[in-house]
Amino acid sequence: MDGQCALCGLSNSVRICKNEEGKGPAFCSTKLYQDVIEQAFEEYKKEDIGTFAAEAARQEASAYSHDPRTGMLMPIKPRIVETMDFCRRMGYRRIGLAFCGALHTEASVISNIFKENGFEVVSVMCKVGGVDKANLGLTGEEKLRGDTFEPMCNPISQAKILNASHTEFNVLLGLCVGHDSLFLRYSEAMCTVLAVKDRLLGHNPLAAVYTNHSYYAYLSGKSLPVDEEGAAAAD
Ligand code: SF4
């Protein structure tokens, strides 16, 4: 049996992963993989990994405050602030920014924000090197503009340039699916993702998830819901 946390119907108040005396369903990952979880904890015992994990946990807690009216927890920091907070916690001063060319304007703003907050920044755009996609074996039909020069995204070079620049922490901005994977594989420094690429949804892939009951119902093999008058419910 495989772990199926995504399908767990238990509430946070009873889940075994959220409560010391909690419970889990038959497909519970906490119950199925006790040995793996114990092995994983050996990693946290390594000094550098343990420090990183502890600071990430401290960062998580610092991202909330209590609403003065209700006393309830509320988030107080956007991700870009958390990213800089975390760098300060870890003592990182030199940040790598690996970005997509379609987000050049945003990369410029982010680079300046980091610098204004006291960090050094090394930034590298995806097309660095200007290497034609033909070098990956792509034909004209597989390119966007036919049989003309078309530079490939070059995430391995992005990672290696930041490695050579001795960045202490790398921030990904809008790298494509797959290109981000290669960057993460080749980066020597720990990484975080400030934003992911979604060409259609303004770099907000969850928009398709939030509207899975309506416009994006087709992702689940369903038609657009229809109301009582027979009109599309999401028009
Ligand atoms: S670990 Fe178990 S209890 Fe927690 S979400 Fe996964 S299945 Fe549910």
C-alpha cells in the first residue's frame, strides 16, 4: 500500500501527524513509513542540516502573529520577506537569483530589493550562453520559431555559474517545468523558489486548482457545471 496523505479525510484535530495521540487511515504515511521517517531523522542530526531545518521551523513560526481583536493566528509576511528573513537567520549574505527571461523586469525589482536589504546578488537569466536548441537535438518543428536560431533555457549553466560565484543560497524565479528540476539538481547551494512559471495563469498555477470546480473542471475529466437554466455555471 502506498501513502495517500492527499486523500486523508481526517481533521487536523485527530490526525496522527498533527497530534501525539492521533490516528491515521490505512494508507497513512506516518503509520506505513515509520522506518523511513526514523532514517530521515538521522539526516536532521547532521549539524548543517539540523541548523537549516531548525531555522526553517523558526522562520515558519515567525511568519504569524496574533490578531489583537480575536487572538487568532494570522500570517504577517509575504514570501519575499520570509526569504530575506531566512537568509539573515542562516547568515547568508550572497544570494543567487536564477530567473526566467520572461520575468526580467521582476528579476530586476527583486535584485534591487535584495540589495537594498543588504544582500549581495548574483543573477543569471535562463538563456545564458546563447546556445541554440539544436544542440539538444531539437528540430525546427520542435522549436517555437522553426529552423532559426533559438536559444535554449540553460539551467545547468545557471546553476554552475552560481556555484562558481559561491552564492550561499539560490532563489529560483519563474523557471519552467523541467528547467527548474535541472537547476535544483545542479545547484550546490540550498535553494528556495520565490515564484514558479505558469505562462497562462500569471505564474499562479493554483488558479487552475482553485477553479477546478468550474473553469478547470476539464482537468478532472468533467464538463463545465451547468445551472438550472442550462447555462454554464461559470460564465
Ligand atoms: S500522515 Fe496519516 S494522518 Fe497525516 S495526513 Fe497523512 S494519512 Fe492523514
